[in-house]
Amino acid sequence: MRLIRQISRLRDCGVFRDFTWPPDLPDFGRYNLIYGWNWTGKTTLSRVLRSLELHKELTSGEAIVLIDDTDVRSENFPQSTVQIRVFNRDFISESVFPVGGGDLPPIFVIGNESVEKQKEVERLKAELEKKHDEFNKATAEKEQAQRALDNHCINRARLIKDILRLQGSKYNDYNKGDYQADAQQMVNNGNAASYRLNHQEREALLTRHRTSKKNKLQEVVNRFPQLQELADKVAALLRKTVLSATIATLKDDSSLSEWTRQGLLLHKERRSETCLFCQQPLPQNRLEEL
């Protein structure tokens, strides 16, 4: 026997705008007493359960009822197989005191024919519950298959994206939807097996895909030197000799020449930019002459 454990959620049902079953509220037991002031929602709760009994959706709002370990939403009340009887104000108005007058609706029917119909009803209820279980099982299998398909499409799309990723490639943003569209197009063409590639064909296509157009090389401009000018400079250098660059004052005075040579070496060793004798800046052209 299936048991109603909670009314897990009520949204826009009577006075309940957004009710959620509190974690510290015990589940329904075998006997339950619901009491409260007028207009606190007692009739609303009974109408939710009566809609479940009559296998009808709620006329307004949304509800979720926990039956055993399964949440049943109000839009799925028509498919519910739970057995429940609700004797509330609506039941009395419909069955005992009809609104608007008229004959009293029959509650009990006596006769062999009614017994057979009752047996048929019970058989149909059992068959309906069996079909309901089959439907739930098929729905679960469908959802599992859909998740497996989604995972397959996501993984394949990611692999294609990683392999074919290039600057400017259309595969840089390749996703699950693109993979599904391409796969469906192959199926629609009627010969999906023709798209299968062997290793050589696959490598050839990858090579072609990765071979991108290179930028055009700039034209090389070679500026040739002025040969005559270079020849004149070389000729002038070749005409120079050691004697022609000799400083006359040092050439004629050996003592001064030796003193200058030692001082020049001393300035180079100490990397001095001023004269170590007079502390004046050394002219660059004079150092080059020496």
C-alpha cells in the first residue's frame, strides 16, 4: 500500500503562497490531526488531496506530494495510482447536498451487474497501476539514455574541438549542438557508413586542415654600396704610413716621447678622463693622436 508522507510544496494554493515542508516537521503517520483557525488553509490541504483522489490537476497553483519516496507534482495527478478517499466540504456538496438542486447522486448500487462492473474496475485499476509502473520505468530508461547521449555528444565535440583547433578555424567554438547537427545530417544523407575514415585518410585530412595559408613575404630590397666611394677610402688608408702620423715634437725628443708613452699607459690603466699631472680634462682628439 502506497503512503502519503508529506505535502512537500504548495505555491499559490489558497493562503499558501510558497510553502515548503519544514525539515523538523514529522511525516504523516497512520492517524493525523490537522487543526487551526478559519482561513488558515485546512480546506486547501483537503482539496489538494481530493484532486489526487480524482486524478485531476489543481484548478490553481502548484503542489508536490511525497508518496513513499517519490515526489508527485500536481500536473502528474492524473497519472497517479495512489488510493485515497477524501470526505471534505466539496465531497458533501457534490454527493449529499448538490449545489443548485437536482436528484441526489447515487452512492451505492446493488445488483449482480454492479458486482461484475466493480470487479472490472478493480482489474482495470490493477492494470493501470502496472502500466503506470511500466511508464515510470520507461521514463527512467529514457532519461538515462538521454544523459548518456548528452555525455557522448559533449565528449566527441570536445575531442573534435581539440584536434581541429586553429587560428580562424570554425571548430574553435565547436560544441555539443554542432556535433548533433553534423551527426543528424550524416544520418539524413542515408549512408552514415561512408563518413568513416581509415587511418591514412584521417591523417591526410588533418595535414590539409593544419596547412594554413602563409603571409606573403615582403620584397627584399638590397641597397648596394657606392663602390667608387669605398675604393677611394681604401686607397686613402693604404697611402697612410706610420711615419706620416708621427707627432713631430715627440719624434725629435726621445725623453718627452718616453714620458708621454708611460703617462698614456698610466691613464689607460686607471681609466682616467682627466690629466693626472694637471687635473684638467683630457681632449679626446689628443688621446687619439697619442
